[in-house]
Amino acid sequence: MVLKKECDGLRLRSDCWGPKQMIHYSCDCCNRELESDELRYVVKMEISAVFDPVEAEEADDDRDHLMEIQDILERMDDADSPDVSDEVYQQLRFDLCPECRRKFVKNPLARKVSNQFDFSKN
């Protein structure tokens, strides 16, 4: 029996633990399995909340901004819900095959819906 564990396009086979461990990659876009000697691309994305600064009054010049940031980070560590932290900061990683990488580079935000499909020009 072979158990498989999947995580972000990475599959580990339990029958390959130890020095013979094999790592199998698949494209996170088209799900095609990628050979170990095949070229693949890694897309890393960081998503973070950005707050525009409020216009500060002269009285606020004495504030310790580093201390305020530290307080916010400590409150985030204490938060019970993981959803709250995803709303503030998130890291994503995707493995892409060469064809999906080409499509991703042309349209990284998936804005051009009509260009995503390969319709014939008849």
C-alpha cells in the first residue's frame, strides 16, 4: 500500500522514505504531473493588507511607532482565528509547467478572460 500526501503540488510517497525518497511535482494550474528532469517554474505571491496613513497632527509626533507595530504583532499572535491572519498577510506558492507559466505571464491577474481560451478564428 502506497500512501500519498499532497501539499501545494508536491506529492510524497511513503514507500520512498529515507535516502531513496522521491518528490513528485505537478502543475498547480493544469494538474499535469511534471517529470523530475522537466523544467518547472515556481510562482511565489505575497498578499498583505496596506493601510493608508491617517494625517497626523503635530501632537502625534511623539508616538512610538515601533512600539505600536510590536503591539499589533503581539495581538495577531494571540488571535484565535487563523482567518484574521490571512486577511492581513498571506504567502502562496505554485508550481507551473512551461505552458501554464507562459499563460500566467501574459495574464497574471486573469483579467483578459476572452484571451484565455484558444478559440479558432473561423
